[in-house]
Amino acid sequence: MQRSSISTLSTFKTTTNKLTVNYKKVTGASGYQIAYQKSGSQTWTYTTVSSKSASKTLTKLTNKKNYKVKVRAYKTVSGKKYYGTYSVTKTVKVK
């Protein structure tokens, strides 16, 4: 995975208590890490996704609240994960 390969968030779909995050795949990535936090919170929550998927549905979110979301790709080499740069952080309101 090249250093210049940065994941980008493309679209979001919100429903009650859920947020589906779509992102563009990075060539050579082993997987992706999605970080999200409720606005006003200082704590990020992290989830990983396999390289086969280009989306992830985040569940158990609070209705009518804004969430900040960012994504980055990683490559696993000899059992160690090497992370790329995070995408631009985007804010989305859950329905």
C-alpha cells in the first residue's frame, strides 16, 4: 500500500439508530478502520472491516445526534498492521 493511498468517505445512509458508511477502496489494502464519535464526546470508537467490503453499518447510535466519521486503510505485513492516513472527517446526523 502506497503512502499516498488515502481512503475517502463517499456516501452515508442514516436510519433509526444506524449509519451506513460507504468508502472508496484502496488498492493493496488488507482492511479498513472506521473511527466515529458522537459530537461533544472526546472518545472515538473504532471498528475494522475486511478489504472485501466497501461499506459498514454502525449500529446502536443515538437518534437525532451528529456523529463524526473517518476511515483509513491498513496493510498487514508479517502479522503487523501498518495504517494509512485518515480520510477527511465528516459529520452526519442520525435520523
